[in-house]
Amino acid sequence: MRDTNKNYFMVGYARQDAKGLAESITNSVKQVGFSKSVAEKHSYGVLERTNAPGVLIESGNINNPKNALIISNSTFIRRIVDGINNYIKK
């Protein structure tokens, strides 16, 4: 379990074909206020069993006031969508 006081954004992927998608999303949200934004490989069963590139987004903890402010902002959501669109357009 991650520390709820940390200000981080993580996109997890299980299959190598999803790494580019995870990196595109993390790159899009780097400027919204998280102290750390990373794409990490994990053994998520739900992602390993899919036929398409898939990711899980961990956008911090709403118990952390700074994270709650970031993730409730429409700019943050737009940045995630931009990251997905940038990946698709490649």
C-alpha cells in the first residue's frame, strides 16, 4: 500500500505493448502538480489477459488534500485524455 501523504501519479501496465500508452499518459500529466509521474510494469492479471494494450491509472489518494485538488480539476482529466489520444495518433 502506498503512502497516502505522497503526491504521485502512476500508470501501471502488464504487457510490453502497453508501455507506450502508459508513458504517453504519464508524460501528459507531468505538469499538473504531481511530484512524481511514472509508468511502471506490474503483474496485473486483468491487464495480462486482455487482447489490447491496457493500463491502470493510480492518480493518488483523495485523502491527500493536494491530490484531491489535482484530480478534481478538469485540466487533469483532459491531460489523461490527451495522453491516450497522442498514443492513438502515433
